[in-house]
Amino acid sequence: MADEYRIILQPEAYEGMERAYEYIERQSPESAHQWAIGLMDAIDTLKTFHTRCLLAPENEFFRQEIRQLLYGKGRSVYRVLFTIQDDTVSVLHIRSGAQEVLKPEP
């Protein structure tokens, strides 16, 4: 079995997940629950298959390589932004695909 990487969700990622969950929950509580389970399952795949994910648009604005995992379908796609360092995948943000690309603050 391939080496597994450790996954760390940064506070901003938790906040993004919570905001998305609350938004989905307003339309359908059951859908929100299933969305959250699916999102965590998708993030869990980064333990072994993190390099399958393409570079995020944010990559050009930051020194550290930033990749993205897309989760969802159609207009409900969320971007899981993460970095890989040593044996750790650090999830930085969870954002709606409709949100603007993150850029460094001036």
C-alpha cells in the first residue's frame, strides 16, 4: 500500500465548510448531511491520491504550490484548496466554485 499522507484542515477550511453546509441546509437538511459526508470522503482520498489534483488558479499568486480538489456537480461545485508539504496535506480553504480566486492581500 502506498504511503498515506496526514490531512490537516485549517480553521479557514472548517469555516468554509460550515458556511457551505448552512447554505445547503436552508434548502434541504438531508442534502446538507449527505453533502458533508461526501465532502469528507473526498478529502479523505487526498491521503493517497493528492497528486491527481490539478494546480488551483491561486497557485500563480502564492509561493507554495496550491492544488484543488473539485467536489460536487454543476453549479454546486466546491473547491478544496490544499498544499502538500512533506507527508502532510494541508486543506486551506473550502470555497464555492462561484467565488472569486483568492489573491494575496495588498
